[in-house]
Amino acid sequence: MGPDVAAMAPAATEPAEPRPDIDPEAHLLVVEDDLEMRTLIVRFLRQNGFRVTGVRDGREMWETLGHAPVDLVLLDIMLPGQSGLDLCRALRAKSAVPIIMVTAKGDETDRVVGLELGADDYLPKPFSRAELLARIRAVLRRTGPAGQDRTAGVSGDRIAFAGWTLDTRRRELIAPDGSTVDLSGGEYDLLLAFCEHPQRVLSRDQLLDLARNRMAFGTDRSVDVMVSRLRRRVEPAEDSPAVIKTVRGAGYMFVPAVKRE
């Protein structure tokens, strides 16, 4: 279970901007089953310049790693299904991605076991926002810049789908005919969210969260408007194959298969 929300109370002196020696586009994966705590952590880390995905359990963790490169995993020990320790062991067997374990306050056994299993650091509950940020930055500095071979998940700067290519390094969308399609910041973030969660129904709330809250006003209507604009980009003609499907009463699904290049 997640920690008490009070554990994330702001510190008196808290950095507001990412340090210059840390890649602001580093992708952090937060594995935390408590929805309120996960939301607070994800929002705070995004405000400090990181790209963040929040998931609730091991199944969603592996699903995310299958579609996107991850530069650091913040992994709670107490999770439904597989524990964080089991997930740490399995992840370390496949990847050198940095892992910070989140443990109960004073539980030395879990901390020791986590480090022996290959975790890079641990964060005892309750923790402040300043400590969370400091530990993440320290681990990223020790393990090297984002984008090196230590990242987990599917690598590659180009995402291909249905003849289209999204270049995540240049933040460009390339059409099947080779032309470049201009995207706003919100359109790019929404498309990237879809590409990292293909063939999966995403609610409007999930899309707002995954798209880093860059859609105007952060409402269901803003999601619908942004999806409509994005459809005009990737489905330019009436007979174009569907890329984004509306699932009535549930949200939207990105239809095509996705491949990292």
C-alpha cells in the first residue's frame, strides 16, 4: 500500500527547476498502487522537468517497459500481486536501469534485501518532496545521462506506426510521404502518450495524466478537442485508416501496432 499523502508535503526549500546536469526529458516510471500518492508524485516530478509515467502494479510496469524506454524506476515494495522486491529482482536480471526502492520507515530488512537485489538506492516513508527529488537526481548523476544503454524498455528515438514516424529526439511527426507535420506541444505529448500505450483503451483522465497536463484547462472537453485535432493530422483524408478509435463510455484507443526504431 502507498504511504500517507502527508508524506509528500512540500519542503521549506524545494528546487523548482531541473538541474542542468540532468536530462529534463529523462523518463521516470513510478510504480505505486496508491492512486492519490501516485498522482502527487507524478505531478510533482513533471513540474520539475521530467517525463513521468505512473502505474499501479507489476503488470502495468512491464507493459510500459514494453513500449517505451525508461531511465529510472521508482518502485514501491508493497504492491498487489508481485512485490516490489520480486519486481526488482526480475527487472535487474533484464536491465541495468536505475531503481529506487520505496520502503516502510525503519524496515531495514527490506532496504538491505532491495540493495542486494540490485536497487541503486532506497527512499524510506514518509519522505519529503525535496528528498525524493534529490535522490532521483543523485541516482541519475551516478548512472549517467538519460538515453545511455542503462535505460530499460524498448529503445530508439523513432516510433513507427501505420506508415507514420514520430521522431522523439526532434519532436517531429513524419508523414508516410516523407513530409514533416507540425504539431503543437499538446498534440505531440498526446501522440507520444498514445504511442507508448498502443492498442489499449485510455480514459480521458489517463490521457490528461499521460500528456503531462499540457491540454488547456485539463478537462474532458480539452481531451476531446485535442484528439480531434490530432486525428486531422494522422487521418488527413476521409478514407484514411483509423488511427485513434473512440471507445464509447470508456475513452480512446490507439489502433495501429507501434515499433521503435
